[in-house]
Amino acid sequence: MKKKIKTKPKKTINRSKLKTTPKKKTKLKIKTQSRARKVIKKETITAKLSVKAEKPIGRVTHFFNHINVVIVKFRVPVRIGADVRLKGATTDFPTVIKSMQYDHKPINVAKKGQEVGIKIKKKAREGDLVYLV
């Protein structure tokens, strides 16, 4: 004995009465919003790249306060006349390298990995980073 299940007849929809324009407008809004988001993402990516471009070229290993000389270990070759910036927890100032010494002898170029003495005008501290300006 099988019971017959009564089902409702399917309603027929008159397609001419349906309006499709609101759906299209909402889709367009979504597309323009996603384009705007993509543009914003591109702008933030380029801004992040410009911030990351500044890498330290050396680190202050010692500071002699009575003669205002810092000992810097460079990661890249640096010449006399280079504009550098010393930056640390309490230090942040630009300076130009006017004199550089290695083993108490003046040099023109500091090689990679070399620790050299540089005369500066302000105070610096051990651990401060040196950036190329």
C-alpha cells in the first residue's frame, strides 16, 4: 500500500513582469567597488615598497664621547662625502662623512665588513644604525 503524496502544482511565473534592471545595477556597483579596492591595494603596496627600500648600511659598534667619533661596521662600501643618517632609540640626525680612519690612518673608502672611525658633531650610541641618505 503506497500512499500518494499530494504535491502542489508548480506556479508559472510570468517573465515579462520581472524587472531585471535592479540586479544589473547592483552588480555594477559591486564591480566598481572591487576596482576601487584594487586601486587602493596597489597604492598601499607601492607605499610599503618605498618604506622598505631604506636598508641600514652599517651599525655603530662604539662611541667615543670626548672626541665625538663613532666606530661603524659597514655592510657595503662607503666613500668620504657620503650623506648618511644615524638612527637609534634616542638618535636621529643626518651627517656627511668628512673624515674616516682605519687603524689610525685616513682612508677614502670603507670596505664591506670593515670597522672604521668617523668624526661626527652630535652624540650617538652603540647599536645605532647608519642609513645612506
